[in-house]
Amino acid sequence: MAKTYKSAGVSIDSGDEFVNKLKLKVRSTFSKSVLSDIGLFGAFYDAKFEDYKHPVLVSSVDGVGTKLKIAFMLNKHDTIGQDLVNHCVNDIAVCGAAPLFFLDYYAAGKLNQQVGEQIMDGLVKACRENNCALIGGETAEMPGIYHEDEYDLAGTIVGIIEKAKIINGKKVKEDDVLIGLPSTGLHTNGYSLARSVLFEKYEVDDFIDELGMRLGECLLTTHRSYLNPINAIKDITDVHAIAHITGGGIKNNTMRLIPKGLELEIDWFGWDRYPIFNLIQRLGEVPEEEMRRTFNLGIGLVIVVSKRGSENILKNLIDINEQPIIIGQTRSSN
């Protein structure tokens, strides 16, 4: 029997139909700087940045990790795209950058258009919320690499910042204050350990009184964007560094911005941890140090500020309905 690409598991027609159905949704994210429509071999973005004296482009690439496994279990895919965009936005926003455009990579064992539309709806929603254009991407059908009902998702973001305004931690000094902003849960990190512990006892659909919801619902809580609070305080001179708390936890991520000769003094029990973290630690008998370096423990962003300016920055954050928490300070490591 004659072989075709379709008989080998890849449907070009299905892929084309999927892209065509999404064109209007994706166009809704475009800004006036997007020059190309969907379908060309590359995405075009006008690099005329008239409001900048010395514009610097900032980029980041990431995935969603094994949080995808929870989406597969629940057959719920409308928040995964939001996780991806928000994570990437946070990674460039912490240096003060404004997001410009985003590109996604969606690869599946077999293209399921209903699942794909849910994923893309999440990408579009988050791009619009973050004022970021979804200008391109790739959809790949790869039988033999992924199981038929599974997929992977990754994305690249590009943003812009004035060179003189880059927040890079060079101003951090002894006795600076660490202000934490709450996470919405695990965000997109620590899921391999969480799944290993939780699914030894529970099913994904189990309602857990301690959580006040189904386990899967809790684990799929969307990774939040911190773009708005960052924009509210990034131009204040007392802001010395901002860290997005991802894999490695609060200490490791914040230390990436701390100059030599300084260390962090964190009050690890200065805020109430979400029940999901307590459940994981108790069920898995996970050592405290392992919890600290694996999970965000309820703090998704750390802002390092001068002691004298801390009250003003706290007020600015409270005024936009954030719930900032002082979680520690910097000190000499000598």
C-alpha cells in the first residue's frame, strides 16, 4: 500500500485548518508595530522606537514543565497558555522591560483541534492582558515523539527597555529590604516533586478539604503576571532589584541579583504558606531546605529596595491592591 504523510500520522490539512481558525484571535493581540500577517515565513515587527534614546531588546524563552501533566489528566487546557506567557513576561519585566511580542511552539503527538484552540485561547488572553503581540509560532505534529494525547508548549518573548533604566541589582546594598508579592500557588515550578508526593495518595479529581477545592484545580491555578505591580514601582530610585521566583526558590533566584559580599536574611515563617505547600511537605516528609529550594512557598516576586524607601514602595503597591509582605533584608556576608 502506498505511504502518505497522513498515513504516517501527520495531517497537513488539519494543521492548515487549525491555523486558519485561529487567525482572527491572534490578530486581536497585534499592535501597530506588527507588520506581517500570519502565514509568512517570519514575523515582522517595526523596530522604530521613537520614545527611547538607547533602546535595548530583552528576550527570554521558557516552557510550562510537567504542569502539563495536570492539564492532560483533567483534559483542561485553557490556562496553560496563560502560564507560559505570564512566566515569560515576568522574566523580562523584572529588569524593567516592557513586553513587545511573543512566539509560541506547540508540538503534539496528534493535533487535536479542540485542545489546540483551548491552548491558543490562553496564549491570546495573556498576550492581550500583558499588552504583548502574539506575532508568530509553530505548530508541529510529531507522532513517535509524543503520545497521541500529549503535547509540549514553549515560547519566546521579546521586550524593550531604556538602557539607562535597566534594573540589574548593581545598586543593592547592605540593609536593603526584601518585599515579597504573593504567588497564586506553585506557578510553573516544582511539579515533578509535587506529583510524586500527591498522586501516591490522591487522584487528580479528589476534593481535598485542606485545599478547599479539587487537587487538580489547585495545581492548575494560573501562574500570575507581575507586570502591573512592577510597572507601578520600577521607576522609583529606591528599587534596587526585582527577582521572579521560579525553579530554585526564593533564595537562589534573588541571590542572582545580589552583589558579592552580601547575603539574604529571610524570615521564612513571616508569611502564611498556602495549604498546598503544607500538604506536599507533610505527605512527602519533604525536608524544609528542600521545600525552600524547590517551591516559591507563596512568594512569586521579590523586590529589593532601600530601607528609607521601603514604606513608600509598600504604599504604592497597596494602592494598586497588591498585598506586599516584608520577608527579610540583605546583610554583609563577611
